[in-house]
Amino acid sequence: MSHKRIFITGASGCIGHYIVESLIQNTQHELYLLVRNPKKLKVDYKARSGVNILSANLREIENFSALLQEINVAILAATAWGNLQEVFDINVVKTVRLIKLLNPEVCENIIYFSTASILDRNHNLLRKAREIGSDYIRSKYDCMYQLSRLDNLLPLTCLFPTLVLGGDAEKPYSHLSSGLPEITKYIGFIRWLKTDGSFHFIHAEDIARVVTYLVENPPQSKKIQKLILGNPQITVNQIIEELCVYLRKRIYFRFNLSPWLIEAIIVIFKIEIGAWDRFCLEYRHFTYQNPVNPATFELPTYCPTIADVLITRGIGMGAKAI
């Protein structure tokens, strides 16, 4: 196993924490972590030598031009939210700039994090994402569009996470995991509902296992590789049923939450809903072909089921069935 220099952005985020921890514990590679605020990095980066903290904003990436010429693997997980200018500057302009600063003679793999939301079911760019997506969604679309048109591209592995779970006392929670306790509070009401929809989910620990595998097994082609990160698809109704089994809530019968009923609820309660959110409600099936998870590479999967999701989030089994 050759010694590699790995440059990582977004290390202080949920997914970033898991990736850095995995690379520290399972490899001896030299790590360079670009973090805007090192205080947010809760991983024990002093556990071994060879872990370097670069305290800077991605907007200052040109300051690391010399270092980037010596990088073997770049893991680009940094993402900006909120301010429109910062979102596009970080998620598009500076990300593309970083990639262009890498040395084609030295860099063997760029692992770039996008989002599955910008792809259709055939893994092509989803036009609606560009037209009506949030600033974050549109920035991810724009970056992917630009990367697909770069000349003399280095080996590029684009990862498209589906719904991401993860977080604990030592790592920040993903948006979905942070809301899980609230969802389980309403299971007594939710169990009466059923609706048409499906999706994939994946835990950040499983993402880290995939990334660590990709670090050790770089692509043999310069053709862009697209990997959808997720466990096999699951329906909304299956989710509700598995939640009820885990939380010991009986299901007697269920009301169908049909599109017209959802629309009526939106109108009656005067719920403000944006164009992208409305599209997601109508699209319903955010599913993809051949999703990738650790099992794809014959590795153990950390969190393959809904029960695992709740256990890893620290949500207990509850009282007897009622």
C-alpha cells in the first residue's frame, strides 16, 4: 500500500468527520485538512502523525497551489449554505478552481461530493434542479455541469449521496438525524397514514467506508465515474411500518395521503411551499439505479436498516405495543 498525500475539504461537516476518522484509523496516508474553523473539528487528529490542519477558507485555495501540485487524492466535501454569493463561490467557482490546481501527473483520484437530488432516475442531470432548485441545489447542478465539460480532466469520482444519516456526541448530526427524535414523537399519528413515495438513505459511516475503499482503489479510467450513495430503495410506507415495529406501535388501518389531499392541506392551512419543494412532493420517487454502499465492495455495512438508523441515533425501543 503506497503512501499518499490526501487533501480534504469539508472535514468539519458530518460526512467529513467520518471520512477523516476512517482515514486516520485505517490508513497511514498524509492528510491535509482544509478547515475554516479548526475548533469545529472534533475528530482526534492528533491520534497519529501525518495529519495536518490548514486553517483557511476555500476562497483562499490559491494560497495552497504548491501543495496541491503534490496531492495524490483530493476529497472535496466542502459545501456552503445560506448566502447566495458564498454558495456559488464555494460550491462552484472555488471547487472547480481547486480541481484545476491539481497536478495531472501526480493526482490519481478526485473524489467530489455532489447530491443525488440533481440527478434523474437514469443518473442524468435533472433539468428541474437547475430551473427551480434552491441555491444549494442549483450550485451543485452548475458545478457538475462545469466538471463534465472540463478538458484534460483528472480521474474524477463524483459521489451523489441520497438521504444522509449520522452524527453522535463527537460528530455533528446530519440534518435528517437531528430531526429523528422529533419524528418518532409523532409516530402515534404517522402510523395512520400511507402515501406513494420512495427513496434511499445511507449513514455517513458507510459513506466513509466507501471513500476509504476508493482512496485505496483509484479509477483506471479518466472517464467521470458517477456513484449514487445509498442503501437499496425503500418506500415511505415501508419506513412507517418498520418504525412502528421498532417503536412497538400497532397499525390498525391507514388513510391514504393522496396528492389531492396533500394539496388540500397546503391550501387549507395556508402552508407556504416553494417551487422546488412542490416539485419534490409531485416527483415522489427519488430512486436510482445501482446505488453504492459498502456491500458493493464486499465490505460490512454499518447501518443497512431503519432499526439500525434508530439504534445508532440512540432512540430506544419504547414501551409495549399500544
